[in-house]
Amino acid sequence: MNKANGYIDVYNTCRNQILNGEISSGERLPSIRELAKFRNVSMVTAQRAVAKLQQDGYIKSNGRHGCVVINEWMEPAKNRVSRHEE
């Protein structure tokens, strides 16, 4: 893994798990510490990946209770389809 882009690798892995339904809406994402250990990256790298997932609308933070997957990322596509059907 390229260390400079390590957070992108972690981000892509988590995002793909969300998109493929391996982690469903409402499920907790592994903690920063768990992600860092499992993906063999620093906690800062794991934090950057989680921050990007949150920024892109795949997860929301519950503060000290971790992050959960949300399905709001699917809403714009649903809205576009319904507008075309009208």
C-alpha cells in the first residue's frame, strides 16, 4: 500500500463494503483503532478515511459511540429516478 494514499485505500475498502451491503445501514463501522490495526495503517490514516466517509455521506458520527452507516447516500439517485418518472 502506498503510504501517501493509505487513507484512500481504507476509504475505498469501507465504501465498497457499504455499497456491497457487507456493512448495512444502521450498522456500526469498526472503531478507528480497529480499522488502523486491521488495515495496518496509523490511527491518523484511519481517521482521515473515516472523516472522508463522513464527508461523503456514507456514515455519521455518534460521538464517542462510534460511526454508523447511513443510507442517505442513496437518496439523490432515488430522487432523480422519481423525477424522471413524472
